[in-house]
Amino acid sequence: MSKLKKALVEAVVLGVAGIALGLVSNAVRDRGSLSLTKDYFSKGTAPRSPDPGLAAATGERRDAVAKSTPAPAAPGTNGDPPRAAPPKKHPKHNYQEIQFDDVADVLKAPEHQQGLWVLVDARKDDLYEAGHLPGAIQADHYDIDRYRDHLLEHVQPAEKIIVYCGGGDCEDSIFLCGDLMEMGIEYDRVFLYPGGFSEWEAKNMPVETGKGN
């Protein structure tokens, strides 16, 4: 055998041995063997389009959950105490007002004793006789003709005329202020006491009973 043939034979033997050794090594590797038929250079498979039927079913489940979830309860309907109603306010009017402290000062003033500062009770007879502010005269708006002369006798010389009724949402004093305007009493002499008899009595202030003046 010539040297060239001998060299070729040795090269083939070495090549076969190398291939065999590589296959054996690949078979026993810890991370698994390589597949001779797998394409390791592919960029991967494009993601599949979502199944329309599956998407519809998912949407139906979401709607069912939303419908089964209770809506937030309104205040006062879920065991909570109901909110208190806003307090009633005195009806709107365009007359100047006087408050409790100033009315209390009027009773102490010498002008009240002299008849220059006058208190006028606009309530009905039975309410007035059951209790009224000290020194107040009565003039029921709903029967104003019966009280007109008596009312004018006291208010015409007065410098300040304080009109009241039951207080709160009572409108009798507002109507009586209008009566005074119609009788020719100047606006700047008339004052409305919105707290009325109810506030006066609640503050334990002195009251008179009976027919009064």
C-alpha cells in the first residue's frame, strides 16, 4: 500500500471515529440531545389569531359578573342613619330684620316704656292670650280691619316697630309688615323679628299672658 492510500484510509477512519464520538456525547449530555432533523435557525412561529368563539364566551362571562355585582347603596338605605332634613328657613321677604339680642335690649330701653319702640304680635287671639312678649300689642293680619285703629294708635308715633309671630316658617308677621306699609308707615321704621315667640320662649325669656294692651 502506498503512502497516499494509507493516509487517505487513516483520514476516513479518523472522520468516522469523530462522528461516532460526537453522537455518543450528544446522547449523554445533561441538557438533552440535539435533534439532527430540527431547524434551530428558524425565527419561530407567528402567534395564532384569537378564537372568535372563545372571545365571545369570555365577554359573556364578564357581563354576567358585572350584572351580579350589587351597585353601591344610596346613603341611608344600607343600614346607615338617614341624613337629617335641612332646617326650615323663614320665608323670603324684603323687610329689615332684628335679631333676638336686639329685641331683648328693646325691652330694657326707656324708649319701649315711652311707647317709641313698639312690639306688635301678629298672631291670633288665643295664641296671643296664651303668651306674648311683654308690652306687645296684638294685630291679627287675617282680621286686620278689627285691629286697624288700635294698631295705628300705637305705631304712628313710634320710632321703631318690631313685628313678630310664631317664628320659623310662620308668615303672619311678614303679612302684617305689608299691612303697615299700606297704612302709610315708613319702611325704615318697621323691623321683622324672624325668631318670633318660639325663639323667645325657648330662651326662657319673660312673657305676658291675657289680652294685654
